[in-house]
Amino acid sequence: DPYLTSEYIAHLARHLQGAHDTGFQKLVASCKHFSAYDLENYATGSRKSFDAIVSDQDLVEYYWVPFKACIQRAHVGSMMCSYNSVNGVPSCANSLFQNTIARDEWGFDGFIVSDCTAVISIYSRHNYTNSSTLAVKAAIEGGTDVNCGMAYSEFLASAVNNANVSEKLLDTSAQRVLKSLLQLGRLDPPEDQPYTVTFSLF
């Protein structure tokens, strides 16, 4: 039920992140997995290589309803893109979904993190690109700011130097992550943070 899920997540994520009147958040909630991701294994492949064929109507009226609530009502600081492809495009490389829909249309201003190894899977499982470097390029340009895995650390420099990835895009991704760190108070003295817990084992 997209309505029930939206009501649940709008309240849960908003309260997990904490009251905004303190100037700090307790944590950064992440809504996942974007998009059309709802299976572990299937007859034609695993969740990491599955291509979900979904109509625009089903995306808008069913799959995207909770994510829109996550962004517009809960104001989450993060989203996670999924392993699967949707209509032939790996989720973590899908600029239409992540940049045009989530950011431009819905107003998402947080960072997007990949599911673990999903970026390298753009190449290794989905065969959407013909190299790991181009998989990283597709992910960065598709709106994935943070990679859970080794793809960015191993191939990002090559994507910049050999595949014309704009350093301005990297600056934008870094700004999104730093914004979250600032909202968490990670760059402020612990005594100024309302959610800091101090404890001793002895």
C-alpha cells in the first residue's frame, strides 16, 4: 500500500533525524532502495542484475509514492540507489530518476549513496558500460554521490582523467556530504551538540 508506507516513513524518518529547532540532526535517515526494487532472486537473475520493466504509471502511482514522501515530508538527508536496472538503466546510473525526478522535481537536497557494489555492477553485472571507469562516470553523472564499495576509490581518478567526468560534479557531491556532516554537528565541539552522548566503560 503506497499510501500506508508513505505515512509510516514520513513520520518515522522525520523523527529519527530529530527536531530541527536545535540546529542539529540526530542522524541522517536514508530512504532505500530507489527504484522498483522488491525481490531477492528471480528466475532470470539475482537482485544485483535484474532489470525491472515498469510502466511510467506504476512508477508514479506505486513505486515512487513513498520516496516522494521521504523527500518532501520527512526531508531525509540521504537516499540509496538499488542494485537493479529499471527499463534497461541501472538505478545508480539513472539521471532521470535521481537528478530530474528526485532532485529537480521533488526537491531532494541530500546525498545519494549506492548499495554496496552497485556502482561496479553497472559494468560487471548489467553490462551497461564497457569498463569500470565508464561505470563510475555513469554513476557520478547519474547522481550517485557516494559509493558503498571500491569503485570510486579505484576508478574515479581514471573517470576524471580519461572519461571527461567534470570535477565540478565531484565538488557538488562533496558539498552534499559535507552538508550532512554539518547538520549532524560532526565539525562542531561535542559540548555544543544536543545529541552527544558521553560514556565511560570504567
